[in-house]
Amino acid sequence: MISRFNFLLPHIRMLTRRQAKIQAGALQDGPAVFRVTKRKITERIDETLKKKPVKVARAPKSLPSIPPDAPDLVAEASEIETAASAVAAPSAALPPSDAPFDYSTALSYICGQDPRLEQVVKRAGKPCKIFESEDSAEQGLDAFKALATAIIYQQLSGKAASTILRRFLTLFDEKLDPAAAERHPKWFPTPRAVRDKERQELTSAGLSQRKAEYVHALADRFLDGSISTEALLRMEDDAIAELLCSVKGIGPWTVDMFLMFDLKRPNILPVGDLGIRKGMSKHFGMKGSNGKKGSKQKAGGGIYLPTPDEMREAAKIWEPYRTIGSYYMWTITDTKTMEDE
């Protein structure tokens, strides 16, 4: 509207200057002079208005039509707002480092850090089996039994492994109840008894030549005192991993399972476990560097398998309770653990 009346400004300025000169005595003062000047200016304004009529903005004939996907856009905006609120929501405080481990507190904390994990826990519909029992790792732990059983279970289905374990145990006690051959049998031969068995006897129970060798090597380390249950209970996670990986037949995956299920350490991330890799890929929406198709590996069944470094970076929000997050990654891919067999 201002631009439409810019043409009036010169006439207004001229009238103002003339009036100022009259007041200063430079021009003849008098109604006649002023009336003539005013009339001329008015006539010029009228002529100008006739040539440049003022245009008044009109309302549009119709309002813009509402796009058909408007409800979807509204719903999407609502989801974004909800997600933002979840991220901004205050999470449970991290307990002091010297506080005893409490599963409920730990679960509440990591779900506060990773709100999506709370939905995973609800869908799983079960607590983390690792911490389901309130018994501590110190209660009844037999490290030789746990590690030897883990070796027997390596790269086997639960059914096949349990059958071999039952045969293995009956080598030492023919009257043993077959039901005792579960993941945590109440009775297990000593390192000395296992070492005294010939390798051929162990393979007759279904162990491979290599596994028979691995079980003997493990027994030797317990017999010479370089490994003991008491020492393992006192050691830090990294020190345990370094010690056990020096035993032939024990690698990072076996160590991680021992730390999680037997020592019940709360901050373990098994970066070599296929089920956890798949679960984390889905949970965090991992696509690989630059989203290249070549990053997808065949073992993942079309799912991108993150690298150990990518897994550690993503799992920082679970610290110091990565064990719980790892366990629920198995539930995303319906992976059965040794505890589920």
C-alpha cells in the first residue's frame, strides 16, 4: 500500500515548502495565494489518481485444497514430537560405582538412555535370564565345569551339545542320571579326573579330536594352578579375557559367555556373536559406512553386520550395563542362548 502512494510525496513536499516560505515572508501571504496553490495541487492529485487507480488486494476465490496425505503428515509430526519428548525425558540416575548391582535399577537406567530398548524389553516379555536369579556368581561357581561345558557347546545346537555332554559325564559315572546333563549339571568331574581320561575315550562320547584336546589343555591349567575359580572371581574382565584366551580352544566368544552367564558381569558386549550383531543392526538401524550395499555380509542374511568398533560405539549408551542390552539383542533375532537350550 505504501508503494501505491509514493507519487503523492512530491506534491506534499511542495505544499509544505511553500507554506514554510509564506510563514518566513519570502512569498506573499494571503488566503488567495494559498487557495490557488492548494487547488492546483489537489487537481494534480486527482488527475494522478485517475491514471493510477489504487488496487485493493482481493481474497482468493477459494482456499488452497488440503493435501490427501495431510492426516499422515499430522501423524508423523506427532510421532516426531513423541520421540523428541522421549529423548528429552530425564532418565534414571546412574548408581554410584561402588553400589551393589541391582537388576531393576540397571534396566531402568539403560532404558532411560535408550528409550527404544524399553519397547524391546516389553516385546520380549521376560526378564534377562542372566540376572533372573538373585544368587551371586560366587555361590556354587565351578569355573572348570563352566568353561569345559562351554567348550563342549561350541558351534553345536543345544540338542546335540546336551547329548554329548550327557555321554561325557557318563564316562566318569555310569550311574549318573541322564537328566543331570543340562547346561548346569549339579555334578561334574574334577580337572584331575578329566586329565586322566585318554583322548580316545573323550572322543567316544562325541567330542571332536580338537575339543578333546581343548578339554585336556583346560584341565592342565587348573591342575598347575595358573587358573582357579577363586582367582577368576577376583579379577577384572580384561584380565580374565587375557588369561583365558591363552588356553588352547578358548576364544573371545567363549570368554564373553563365561563372563556373562557364569560370572554375571554386567558390562559385557560380545562383539563376535552373530545374533547380537544382527540384533544391534536392526535396533540401531545400522547401514554401514556411506550406506554401501557392499557392506552387507552374506552371514547376515541381507542384514548389515556392524564391525566391533561400530558395536562398541553404539553400545556406549548402555554402559555400564551392556550385558543387559546384549541379552535383549538376542531376543530381537529370536536367538537362543545356552541358557535357553
